[in-house]
Amino acid sequence: MDKKTQATTAYKVKLSQNAIQNIDEIVGYIAFIQQQPINAIKVGDTIYAAIEKIQTNPYAYKECHSIPTKK
């Protein structure tokens, strides 16, 4: 499949418990430590929207050219 081709089926993205905890800590820090609850909601929503975008199109974001990969 070409990298620019969108996937025709949705994929399942699994988040580890650690990843979910990290997202909660980020959102909590913004909401409670920085006292910006509206921005915390926006950040949380944006993170989960990006994950949903990856589910529907795994090639939505470009690969970082600075980090060598096997393929």
C-alpha cells in the first residue's frame, strides 16, 4: 500500500494503561496546576482526536526522517 493512500478499513489503536495515565496527568497538570481547565479539555480532546485519526488513516502523519526505521 502506498504511504499516501488512505486505508479503506478502520484499524484498532490500543492504548496502554501507562499511555492513558500519562494523558490524564498532562490534562490534570494543565487543569489544576496551571489552572486552565478549558485548555486542558482542548488538549485532551485534541490528543484523542489524533488517535481517532490514526485509526481511520494510519498514514495520516508523516514519518520522522530524523529517526531511522527498519522499513
